[in-house]
Amino acid sequence: MQSPLDAGAATMGVFIDLDVVDKHYAVAKAACADIVDSPKTVEYGGTYSAVDPKGHPWFFTEPKAG
């Protein structure tokens, strides 16, 4: 198996559901995470994404209220 950095493309993604995306984003940003997309609201709720040091994409989401 290869990391995304070695393969030249993402080989998988990690999806995490959260209660509050903005709070998680603030902690990740303060820890100097490699943020790909800042928090935004989409049809299914709030979301942002980052990559880890090996290049794996991480997607953090907060379900839409209601």
C-alpha cells in the first residue's frame, strides 16, 4: 500500500460527523492543521476538510439542523 503522497492521488478519505464544525475547525486551525476547505454551509449541513501529513483527506461535517 502507498500513501497518497507516494501514489500521487488520494487512496481513501476519512469522514467524521461532529456536533459543531466551527468549534472543531478552530481547534484544528490553532494546531496548524493543513486545512483544504474552510467551514461552509452546504445542503446537508456544515463542513470543512483537511489533509494529514501523509496526504489522506479528512472531511468533517455537522448535520443540518431540523
